[in-house]
Amino acid sequence: MTTSDHDTLRDLESRRCAALMDADEAALAGLLTEDLVHIHLNGHVDDKPGYLAGFRDKYVFRNIERGDLTIRLFGDAAVMTGPLIQTIVVRDSGQVIDVRAITTQVWSRSGDGWRLNTCHNAPVAA
């Protein structure tokens, strides 16, 4: 992986987190492939429209922290793994959810740059 790819992918993940915190659906949507698969901590699977609907209608993001990210490049695919700590609020109930997870993301590169293709969250082992 080139330093440029490494820096670009870290920047894109930072932009994704900022879009979540800023409730910026357009910015978030622009970082995702059309065939996104997002597997939530509870095992629920969303496609891009479902993920964006949940972001828009169900949750408010109060905090997002990413720790050290490991990025491995395989041609036009990059696998990013690392810790995720976030606090989200359920809009309907006001319930606060503190997430502690390990996340695996697959980013794919096409003519218009890198986009998030797959995200899988798993609880941190006790």
C-alpha cells in the first residue's frame, strides 16, 4: 500500500465519522458504494437505503472514536480493521447506546475513488 492510499483511506474514515456526527446524509451517502452491506453490532444487515434510513430516522450520533486502524490493500480493495467506540441515541425512546466494537470495513476503489463497500461490527471480547 502506498502512503497516499493509507492516508486517503484514513481521511475517508474520518470524513465518514464526521458525516455521522454532523447528521450530513449527503456526505455520508457519497462515501458509500451503491451495493453497501452494513452488518450492525446486533447482527441486523442493511443495504445502502436501509443504512441511510436508520441514520436519518432512528439514531443521533453523540460520539465516535476510532482507535488504531490496520489497513491492508488488495489491488482495488482495502480491508480496514480496528476498534470503534460510539455513543448513539435512539430518536424515538431517547435510549442511549454505548457501543464498543471491533469493525471490519472493505473499501473499494473505482474511477471516482475509494468508497465503503462493506462494514461488519462485532462486540469487543470481554
